[in-house]
Amino acid sequence: MKLHREGNTTIFLSIAIFLALNVCAWMFLPRPVAIPVSIVTAVVLALVINFFRRPHRHAVRMEGAVVCPCDGRVVTIEETFEPEVLKCQVLQVSIFMSVTNVHINWFPVSGTVSYYRHHDGKKMAAYLPKSSSDNERSSIVIDTPDGKKVLLRQVAGALARRVVSYVKEGQQVKQSDELGFIKFGSRVDLYLPIGTKVDVNLKDNVVGSQTIIGWLK
């Protein structure tokens, strides 16, 4: 299993803590206590390592399609007003990422990054609607070759402690290339032009760089 580079420090510290706790447990605690300590810490370490897994995927690239930017479950499909940068009515599709999902993010469309901002914020649960505007987040607008604007927002959750975006304004990006990473629970919001044909439903489980969210018109 390949691991993402964003997990290097966290995994190293987790292994060090695992070893320290187990050495102490087996040196100073009775065997009936040391065994459960080893089991619990091993499970926690496995979960941490699994969180940073980097699966091999064949990128989906289809002209006019909006490819899913992350693994997770669709929690929002609605028309709304986007006030930060687009300042117009848009179609919002939001995907909640649990701690068991792969937390890599991918570009949903190809084009040019015309806007990028990182905002510090709260640590509310990522499935709450207000997390999109109040939590730590990064907003990225991609201008497609045919002139459409797609806004992607990485939103930190209650457990998330870092939102990483590998982008800068003016950068040319390709659909399904890696965009960034969010650590420990989060969501990704897509703001699409009104009229976009959506191919997913609420509560659908979707796969980053694989599932087609919809089609730009």
C-alpha cells in the first residue's frame, strides 16, 4: 500500500508513540493490562496509516464532465448564492469525507486557476451547512477552456487540522490531477453553473477522480 507524503510526519510520530506506550506497558504493567494496551494502540496506528493511503487509480478525463474531487458521500445538492467570489446563483454539490475515506482531493475539471484563497476558521463538524462559510477552508476557482467557472472549496472538519492545496493563481490544471489533501475528516463543496446536469443523488457514495458528478452545459 502506498502512502501519501502528507502523512509522513503524522505516521512517524504515531509509530514513535505506539512503540513508547508498548515498551512502557510491557515493562511496568501486568500482562493482562499490557495486552489490551497493545491491541488498542495497534488498532489506532493501523487507522492512522490507513487514513493516509494513496490508492492507484486510472484518472477519468472527459470533456464537459465534472469529475468527483474526493471520496465520500453526497450530502448537498441545491441551488444557492455563492457570496465569496462568484457572487451569483450556482448549483452546490457537497461531499462529506469520513475518517475512513481516502482524503486526497482531485481537480474536477481542466482549466486555469483564476482564484485561490485560504481562510482560517472554526472546527465545526464538516457535515453542517455553516461549515462551508465558517470553518477553515480553501476556495479555488477554475476557468474552463469554454469560459465556465467552477468553484471548489476544501473545508476542514471537527478533527481536521490542515487543509493543503497544491495550487496557485494562473496555474493550468488537468481534470483528475491531484489538487490537495485534508487531514482527518472534512468535506468538499463544488459550486457549478446553473444548468449543470447532475448525475448523482443525495446519500450516494462517490469516488474521487472516478465518479462523474455531472455535465457542464
